[in-house]
Amino acid sequence: MLEARNETDTRLRFTGEQGVMDERPKWFFLERYAQAFGREVADFVSAYQDKRAPLAGAQDGLAALELAEAALISWREGRRVLLSEIR
């Protein structure tokens, strides 16, 4: 399993019979990812001007949507979801 965790005050996580409990992230979503979003938009504009492919292309967007769909199904159904089920 690969996990990219958000920064919290204590970085504690509880896992038990009832599931997993985490602290809320220190910053709101837009605050956490504003710099990354800005860089992606800047690269997109630069790629258009330079007539090159952007660093993050359509396949990257599709992969992100597939991961999000798998996560949603997993949450709703309480089970592990393979990406092959989404594709």
C-alpha cells in the first residue's frame, strides 16, 4: 500500500476494530495544494506557448479519476477495490 498523508499537529493515527481515526489536516485542501496547482497551470500555459506536451497530460488526469472512483467505491462498499475493476 502507498499512502501520502497530510500534515497534522501530532501525526497520530488510531487503527482498531471500528476503523481508522486520524486528526484533521493542519490546512484546508486549497491551502495544501495551491502551490502545486499553480505550478501545473503555469506549466500548461508554458507548454501551449512552446508547442510541447504539458508535464501532466490527459493520461494523468484519467489515472487520477480512476483512483478517485476506486476510493469512492471502497468507501461506499467497505472493501478493497482493484483498479482493474475501474478500467
